[in-house]
Amino acid sequence: MSIAVIIVAGGRGTRVGSPLPKQLIEVGGQTMLRRSVLACDAHPALAELVVVLPAELLADGAALVGPTSHPCRLVAGGMRRQDSVRAGFEVLSAEVSLVLVHDAARPFVRAEVFDRVIEAARRVGAAVPGVPVTDTVKRTRGAGSARAVVETVSRDGLWLAQTPQGFTRDVLARALAAGAGMTEATDEARLVEQAGGQVAMVEGDSGNVKLTTSEDIAQARRVATAAAIRVGTGYDLHQLVAKRPLVLAGVAVPCELGPLGHSDGDVVCHALTDALLGAAGQGDIGRHFSNTDPRWKDAPGLDLLSRALSLVREHGWTVVNVDVTVVLERPKLAPHVPAIRAALAAALDLSIDAVSVKGKTNEGVDAVGRGEAIASHAVVLLMGERS
Ligand code: MG
């Protein structure tokens, strides 16, 4: 038994006030359509995908839908929703016995919802995910300033239907045949209901929202962006000894002492490298640039920082800003801060205002305060296109 999903992306977006069809609006770096396709493609139970597009987008369909790991067919939609679903249904492989229908405008659907729909559709023949109505529901009449409440409707048994909706192949075939002669149905379950068939209601997900209005999309973008922010911290300390140069972000700072270490002891770069790796969930400086590896003996800190930046970028992240504190008893850091900031801005490809460097002393307390060591703290903010 094979399961297919028909992704309905036939809308022309007139309700969101955008010249683009709604499904092609980007939310957190990916179009709604692409997000929905990826959500379906990632589910292990789904063997094939069909995407129903407006006829005028079909020529660019492959680029709009993007690569998938499962077979994916593209078809042109029809006038009404049931016509679009029918067009998708007609190109399903013969071995498909269970069909899900999903709205491209619900890009945040989660695997558990698919699981529940598939289980119930197998058992009952048709299944819909939904959430119970929690707001008080009023029926009104009139419009504008004349709109008035007629009654409060009982919420008892009221659910808001979502997608994916699931059907055995023959149940959906009969429903679509019945739907051919009907007015537009806003979902497929209604076609089954009207034909007297049973439809199970399973638990949906309040996050599985349908992005219909420009407010929905603005809210979804906030959610997607928040999900794509990472923060990391780093710390480094080196003992200060005679006859070693003091280098901070590649900038030579005149000092009678310098850091002892396998590398150049550039505490600014080392703390920042750890913060970058930490924010991206990629371990730490010791894992990537071990102090027992001869390759990193006397390695410039800026070099390690650049390598960490490349790694973080390979994982889909962009640095937003960095903030560094250097704790050093003497000399005073202030005269060198502009050069250190400029060096970091260049190394990280950031504007100068996204790079902060602050110097502090340790007030004569502990090893750093006695001038026996130098320490640095760093915080990094990353932004990516994940959710
Ligand atoms: Mg170090």
C-alpha cells in the first residue's frame, strides 16, 4: 500500500493584497509552497507527491517546487478546488491506495498530524485534522455599522478543519465524482460527508495555520525568523609571559608580556571562534583546531576565526553581530579598539557597527588582575533560514 499527497497550490492570492500568488510569498527565506512540499517530502510514509499549480505557473513549476527526494508530478489546477484536486488525483500511480490532500498555504504542518490522519483514514476511509473551537462564536446579520449579533452559537462539538485530509483511494474517487456537479467545496471531506460517507476528526495542531491574510503572513514571518536565530558565547584565557607578542584580532598591541600557548594566544579570536561554533551547534575550538595538532601550532587566531566562519556558513548561518570583552590589566586597550574592531569586521564580513569590542581591567583581583593572564568573553548572534 502506497501513500501519496496532493498539494493544492492553485490559488491566485487575491486575499493577501500581493501581486504574487499567495503560495509563492516567502516566509522565513522559503516560499510557502516550498515549505509545504518539504514538509510532505520529509514524511517517511509518503511515497509520491503531486503539486497542483495555476496553469500559468506550470512552465516554471519545477523551479518553484524545487527538488524532492520522492517522485513529484506537477499538474495544472482547475476552476474550483475539487477540479484542482481531481486533476492531481488523475495522475496518481496505480499502486497508490491512500491519498492525502494538503493546502500549500499551511506550510507549518508537522509529521505527527500526517501520522494521525493516515492512521484514521486507513481505519475509517476518510479523516480530517482539526482543533476545537475555543473562542465564543456569534452569529451576526447585517454589515458595517449595522452589523448586529443574532445569537451565540454553542461551541459544543465545533472544530476548525485543517489539512492534510486523508482518504482511501476509492473514497476520494467517489467524492470527487460527486463533487463534479456541486458548487465549490472548501475541502474534500465535505464531498465525502455530502455523499453520506464517514469522516473521522483527529487532533490537528494549532501551529498548522492557514496563511490567508497579510496579517497571517506577517505573523508567520515573525515565527519563522524567531526560529532561525541562534546565540553563542565564548571565553578564552591565556597566561602572559615574557618574550611573546600580544596580538588581539591580528592587531599587535605593544606590551612587555604576551600570551603563552600552542597557537598565537589571540584571546579575542579564540573566544569569538568558540562563540561562532557554539551558536551553530558545531562544538568548540578544541574539536576543530586541537592544540595537539601540529597544523595549528602558532596558527593565527584570525585564521581559525575565518575557518569557523566558513563552517558556520556551510551550515546555513549568517553572523548578525558580535560583542567582545577583553579583560587585561595593562596596557590600556582603548587606543587599539578601533583597529581590533576593523580587523574583526573585515574577517567576519560585517559592518563596523555590528562589531563591538570593550576593554576592562580586573581591578587588581586574581591572576588577570595581577597581570599574569589575559581573558576574553564573546557573544555572537546568528541568523539562518531554518525553522
Ligand atoms: Mg586560546
